[in-house]
Amino acid sequence: MESRTAFQSKTIMTDLVLPSETNPINNLFGGELLARMDRAASIAARRHSRRIVVTAAVNHVAFNRSIPLGSVVTVEAKVSRAFSSSMEVFLDVWIEDRESGECIKANEAIYTFVAVDETGRPVKVPELIAETKLEKERYDAALRRKQLSLVVAGKMKAADATELKALFI
Ligand SMILES: CC(C)(COP(=O)(O)OP(=O)(O)OC[C@H]1O[C@@H](n2cnc3c(N)ncnc32)[C@H](O)[C@@H]1OP(=O)(O)O)[C@@H](O)C(=O)NCCC(=O)NCCS
């Protein structure tokens, strides 16, 4: 199976924050941002695998900065590592200053997607090639994050999470 670069999965979604998508203090509702990130990440995972993909886990979300009504929000998603059937997808969220046009990082998140066949059974995905310094950093740490996610989900024994444990020794 032919390997693909992280860049080949890159997905960018830009949209406005409308009144129906805000909380009582006029900032973007967290669930709305999660949904936008899920959509962008699923497209990135589909571009990498060229298969049907399903969200298996939300590994990390940091709502570092609130996003006001009327903001222009850009969600950028890229596959950071592919395993057997699962793919880790990194998301960076930016808001655009209206006057300067400058993009400010607002949030980030990490999702896990699994490629499946028409019956929902996991199928193999191509390997991912990390090219830039940031892509390589994210690639290197992805196995530890996968192990942590599986341990937290009760799908892996902590004793078997070798690379994760090595962080604490
Ligand atoms: C995701 C799903 C396909 C996994 O199926 P499964 O029977 O657990 O299959 P497996 O145990 O073989 O796991 C498949 C892959 O998912 C990974 N995985 C499963 N749960 C995970 C978790 N919580 N965190 C990280 N990876 C996970 C496994 O490590 C494995 O990865 P690999 O093949 O790359 O090594 C299945 O749980 C599912 O269909 N879930 C519902 C998905 C869905 O509907 N999402 C939308 C939510 S509304």
C-alpha cells in the first residue's frame, strides 16, 4: 500500500460564527467547535486512507481562547500518524483579526479515526510520511498518545504501554 504524506491529508475549513452557534456570553459554543473539528478531521482521515472513516476517540481538546460571535474561524486538520487501521489527526484552530487579517491560534485538538469497510470492520490504512519538523514531532509522540487513549478506554493494560511508561522513567 502506497504511503502518503501528512500534507496530502491537509484539510482547511473556514466559516463564520453565527448567533445560533454561541453561548449566553456570545462566544462560540464548545460543542459547535467540536463538530467543526470532527468534520475537518474526518475529511483529513478520508483523504489519507481513501476509505470510510469513523471517529474512535477525542484524545485531547484545549479551549484556550474564546471565539466571539462574528469571528472568522479556520480549522486545519492533518493526519499526524497512521497505525494499522487507526489514524491520529491533529487540529489547529485559528481566528482572524478583522482589521489586520492576522491569524491567532485559538484552540487545538487531537482526534482518532478508524478506517472501516462497508460493514464497519476496521481495515488497513497506508503509512504516513512526516516531512516538516512539526509533523515529525507529532508523529513521534503519537504512539504514546494512542497507548494513553487505549489505557484510559480500558482497551490496553498499563503494563503493556511500553512507550508511554518510558516517559516517566
Ligand atoms: C472505532 C471502532 C471501529 C473500533 O472497533 P474495534 O472493534 O474496537 O476494533 P479494534 O479493537 O480492532 O480497533 C481498531 C483500531 O482502533 C483503535 N482504537 C480503538 N479504540 C481506541 C481509542 N479509544 N483510542 C485510540 N485508538 C482506539 C485500535 O487501537 C485499533 O487501531 P490499529 O488498528 O491502528 O492498531 C468501533 O469501536 C466503532 O465502530 N465505534 C463507533 C464509531 C462511531 O460511530 N463514531 C461516531 C460516534 S457517534
